Amino acid sequence: MNKGWLSRLLGSLAVLVPLLFYGHGGSAAFVAATKESADPEVSHLMAKSLKSRQTDVRQAALAWLARDPRAQNKRLIRAVFRTLKDKDPGVRNQALANLGWIYERDFADKTGRRALAAVKKALANPSEHAAALVAVDLLRGSAEKGEYDENQGGAPKEHLLSNPGIQTLVVPLLASRESSLRPELLQVVENSPLLQSLPPVIEAVGEALGDDDLTVRSDAADLLIAIDRKGKPEALAKAHPLLLRALAEGDPNVQIRVSRALNLPVPPRKAAPPVLSLTGEKVSTADVPFDFNYFTAFVQPLFAKKYGGEACVDCHTPQANTTGKFRVMAPKADGHYTVEESRVNFVSVLAVVDRANLEKSKVLLKPLDPRASEGKLQGETHDGGVFWRNQFDPDFRLVDDWLKGAKLDVPPQKQLDFAYFMKHVEPIFSTPGPDGFACINCHSTHAILHLESPETREGSFSIEQMANNYQSAHRVIDESAPGSSFIVRKPTSPREGANGLAHAGGIRWPDKKDSWQYRTLIDWMGKRNLDGQ
Ligand code: HEC
Ligand code: HEC
């Protein structure tokens, strides 16, 4: 967790090294002197550099000062405060980066209060993003030094994070959905046992479980899990219920993390109130053993699917005069249903399901070929015609598996188009990269993006594996920001991530964002299965 420090170091070297080579007047001498760390001379040069008319010299001096405790001299404090009002934003932010040591040094007097006020001001204005990030970086530095360690005994030394005013500012910034500082603040909490012991902070981390960004949601989940494992009793008492709620209501990615950490299954979702079917029966989904998520993702789309020129909904809507009990609503012009319509369709299909003998269900047998030559099942004659050649037809299998109890973790609101997935996304998982490996070769052992080869020995596709892959893919996508989804960021990240993300499988698509795989996945993430979300 030395990232903040390292980037500051690199940042300052990036400024200093060119100065050294191109020799901006006194700055080369300044660099040489700081290297040798001749104290009085350093502060003299530092003072001079802080007053320099060259922006990059002022900035370099401040960057150096922020990271070199030997140079941090009382006499420079006034000059730092002056550069807080510099006309250059880069210089102002580097000045801000110095307020940590100034505060720690003089927290009890006016100087300390002034430093504290400036840090608070930067935190309170997240719209000035660069400055706010510098302030968060100061907090991270404060957390990393870990002065607060009860186990070591002794009075904790005052530092930024031990200030209640700062703590109070952190909470809403972490809790707010709009906050642009959430990802960085989560890291601060991750490094700070002090913040982890504060109930309002833990609650704010709980709020981040619902962030739009998948990475933020997963980080928040992992953080709460860590608190739940090692936290003090009060912290644990706060974190545990949040985890249980996330297990029941969180998105699939969060659910699986929590489920594995707590060793608890994902509980079934709360049942919706009874719905009136199109044939006039009141049915509560809770009384039905069939899975609603699976229905909306895989079964319902078949009713609107065009087989040749015809779809079930051409003949089987309440408006059509077809005899018999099979009624479903027609989708909107774009082929999509709402959740409410799906509930009605779900209970309506039950009219043609034989619960005592599932294989005799008319919804299976009417579209099936009565003269099917493969398999032991044959269809019933159907005025609507034949839709499925035999019982191995993938569409027959989807309905059959559903009736046999197949389930899907992804709730309707989160589901993406399955037909598109089958046709365009699944091939991505099985297409080998330049090294001969495909996603499925490595990911068959993973818990999160768990992929199985859907190719059966007969060369046809296995619906179970397809459904599994579809479900897994949903755990690594971010609907609100497709480009930041793991499903596209991992395969375009190198083995050793320089800043942030790495993928142990390396870069899978040499063309990265220009690859057909990237574009297809981004496209897919824009295709909701249901309407009106
Ligand atoms: C061109 C119109 C048409 C299409 C398209 C059509 N059907 Fe039918 N279906 C009928 C007619 C007419 C009947 C009533 C006569 C019969 O049982 O064959 C019927 C009967 C049924 C029944 C039996 C209802 C009962 O209560 O006995 C089921 C179940 C059924 N169809 C399912 C489907 C499914 C599933 C699809 C789409 C994959 C579909 N049908 C497509 C016209 C159609
Ligand atoms: C050579 C093996 C290998 C290949 C091929 C591979 N990966 Fe991975 N992938 C890994 C390993 C190991 C991890 C776990 C460590 C990590 O996160 O980097 C991983 C992690 C991931 C994750 C994070 C979730 C998880 O399951 O851990 C995603 C998402 C991911 N890979 C996507 C892909 C995609 C998409 C492809 C195909 C385009 C792919 N990977 C191909 C080895 C591979």
C-alpha cells in the first residue's frame, strides 16, 4: 500500500530530473544540495526555490519538501502557506501536499489549525478534484504511518485522521453516491484501523456497496469482510448486519464475495405479491417451485422469438382467438417486456405446465416435433406447427431445465440479452488468444468468472454451461460504466499492472479497445433483457 508515496516520489522525480539536466538557473544546485541533505543549506535553497519565479521550480521544491522529512523545516512553513495561494494550480496542490507534516508538527497551535482548515477545505470541495485528491492522499499518508496503534500502547500522536473534524468530513464523502472520492477514500479506510473502528465510517462503507462502479462495490465488500474478520467487537457488530443485507440484496458480485467469506448461501429473494394470470388465476410466485430469474432471462424471450416467420405471441396473446389455455403478453415493439409483464407471463405459463408430470407439460410438447426421430420424447400435434426438432433442441432444453428447477442468480433488472450473449459473447470465451489459450481454458477453476466449455462431445452446445457462463459474466460487468467492467478491463491489462489493474492471464486482446471482443462486450452491456429499468 505504498502507492500514494511512490507516485509522489515518481512525480517529484519527473519534475526534478529534467531540471537537473536542463539546469534552470539555481534549481540544479538546489537538487544537488538536497541530495546531500546539508540541512541549513537545504532550507536556504528551499526557501529560495519557493520564491522562484519559475513555476516548475516552486512546484519541484514543494514536492521535495512534502516527501523528505529532513528538509521539513519550521522556517519554511510560512512560504508553504504563501504558495497555497499561488497562481498556478499545480503549485497550490503541491503546497497542499505539505500540510500533513505541518499539521503533525504544530497541531496544537495556530499553524496547525491553519493547515487543518486548508485540508478540510480541499476535502469539502470535491468538485476541485485534483486538490481533493491531494487531501485524500494526505489522509492515506496519515493512515499508513499508523501512529494510532492501541496494541503498542502509549498515547496516539496527533495526526490528520485522528482529528474528529476530518473524520466527520470523510463519512459523507464515503457515503454519498455522487462522491467522486469514494474509490480513494475506501483505500484510506483500508489502511486505517482507527477509521475502521468508527461505526459511522463502517456504515458509510456499507453505502458504497451500492455504488455504480463495480470496483467500488467489490472493494467495499472486501473491506467490510476484513472488518468482520479482525475488527473490534463494536466494529464487527456494525459490519456483520451490513454484510448479511448485502448477501440478500447486493448485486451478484457482492453476493458471491460475502457468501464465500461468511460461508453462507445466497438466500432467495423476497417473494412478490400474488399476480393475476391471463387465464384469471391468482398465483403467488412463492407457491411456485420455478425460478423467476431463469424465466425472464431464458424462457420468456422464446415466446417472442421468431422461428422462421412466426412467434408464439403471434397466436397466443389474450387478443388472439387461439383455443386452449396458453396465453402470454406480446412484448413491446423492441421485443422487450417489463418486470410486471414478466410476472404476469410467469404465472400464466403455469396453465400449460403439468406439475404432476413435468414431461407431459403442453408448453414442452406442443412446439416439439411429433415425429422427432432423436430422443425418447415426441411432441403433440399443434396447429401452430413445429418449433423444436427434438428434445435436444437448445430452446426445448431451456424450458425443460427451467421446469426441472434450474435457477439463475442474476435478478431480472440486471439481466442482459441472452440471445446476443449466445451468438456474440460466448464465442469470445472460447476463441484462443495469441498464446493459444482461451478464457475458458483458465477460467474453469475460478469462482467469480467461472467459465465452462459449452461444447459437448456431440459437438452441440450444453445449455447448462451456457447458462452458467451467462451468470458468471454478470458478476464482472458494470452496467453503468461498461468500460470500467472487469470483463473488459482484465483482458486488456498486463500481467504486472503498473498503475492499478493487473490480469494474471495477461493481455488477451492485443488490439485492446479496438478488438472485436472489446466492442462486442461493450455492445452487449448496453442490451438489457427487460424494458423500463
Ligand atoms: C400460428 C399460430 C400459432 C403459433 C405461432 C403457436 N401456436 Fe401454439 N397453438 C396454436 C393453436 C391454434 C392451438 C390450439 C390447437 C392445438 O392445440 O394445436 C395452439 C395450442 C398450443 C398449446 C396448447 C394449449 C392448450 O391449452 O391445450 C400450447 C402449450 C402451445 N400452443 C404452445 C405454443 C408455443 C410455446 C408456441 C411458440 C413456440 C406456439 N404455441 C406457437 C397456434 C399457434
Ligand atoms: C492464461 C490464463 C488466463 C486466460 C487465458 C484468461 N484469464 Fe482471466 N484471469 C486469470 C487469472 C489467474 C485470474 C485471477 C487473478 C487476476 O485477477 O488477475 C484472472 C482473472 C480474471 C478476471 C477477474 C475475475 C476472476 O474470475 O478472477 C476477469 C474478469 C478475467 N480474468 C477475464 C478474462 C477474460 C474475459 C478472458 C478471455 C478473453 C480471460 N480472463 C483469459 C487467468 C486467465
